[in-house]
Amino acid sequence: MKTALTFLFCLLLAPISSQAHGGHKHNEEIQTNVQASPTATKSDSMPGEHDHQAMMQEQSAGMKHDESKVTANFDEFPSLHPLIVHFAIVLIVVAAGMQLLNVLLVKQELAWIITLILFVGVLTAWIAANNLHPHTDGLNAHAKLVLEEHDKWADWTIYSGIVALVLQGANLFVYKGKRWASGVVGIVLVISAISVSLAGHHGSQLTHIEGIGPQGKFLEMDHN
């Protein structure tokens, strides 16, 4: 049975791996892109774009970065936001899934575990959205719209998570794990899980499409 499951897992993993790299290694992709990309000239830049690129390069050059180390120190990151926000995403989604399961099982022990997971998830979401949320500078109009969506869903995540915590407290101490009470908590947690997923989607869009954050680009580096 274990052998069959291992074979099935490898079989499912193979097409994912091939799709991720298109059947080529990283070095082949980089070499192809370099050969296909024409050399950029100053005349290709939009008015003011060259100055903005120079500012971004100067800003990136001013960052502390020790290339002799494989594992960077915390002070080498332009922002600690990405390092903690993923805990919130995972924990809140896991708490929602476990709560829906507990609607069927109705186990007090499981309810306490869910409460702890949810508390840590909401706490890390709060820290990521407030204490560790970097300030931005020089965003274009579209990037600002994406950032507004990201912040909106982050707020929804925190508020719905806090409501779910309060309801879970009532479920544990007042209603003693009644199935309908667990179901109400589950509904609110699903809302929180959807919200944190959408916040993460727009956060990924800001990073990987709009180019905000890597090497400190478009971030106020003096912001603590």
C-alpha cells in the first residue's frame, strides 16, 4: 500500500515539475532569455523612466547584502513582512478546514487546538499588516489599485479572524461545543480563509507582476 501511494505521488509530481520549468533547467532558461532579449538602450526608456530606474538601482545598492552567506540575516531583508505573513495564511486556512471537520466530529479537544491555531494565525496577520507592513513609494496607478485590494482583504482577514475567535470562545465556554455553534464559527472562518487567500493573491501580484519589494524596490527603506 505504501509503495503504491509513493508511486502515485511521484506520478502526480512529475507533470507539475515539468510544467514549472517547461522541460528545461534554470540555466537553459536564463541562457535562452539572454539570447532572445535585445540590448536595452537609453532611447527605449520612457521620459523619466531612466531616472526612476537609476534611483531604484541606487536604492538596491544601498541595501546590506553579504553574498558570502547562503542564509541571510533578518537585517538584510528590505522588509520582514513576507517572512511572517505566510504563517497567517497557512494557519488561518488550516484552522478553517479543521473547524469544518469538527462540525462533523464535535470534539472539544479539537476545538481547543483550532482555537490555538486561529489565535496564532490572527496574531501573525495583525503583526504583518501593522508592525511589519512596509511603506511604498513611486507606485504607478495600477499598482496602487492592487495594493488597495491587498490591504482591503488583509483587513477583512483580521476582522473576521477576531470575530471567529470571539465566537469560538462562546462556543467553548457557553455553548459547550454545540454543533450549530461550531457551524457558525466555521462559516466565519471560511470568510477569513477566503480573505487571507485573496490578500495573498494580490500580495503575490504586487511582488511578481508589479515588481514591488524585491531588493527593496518601491519601498521606503528607512521605514521601521
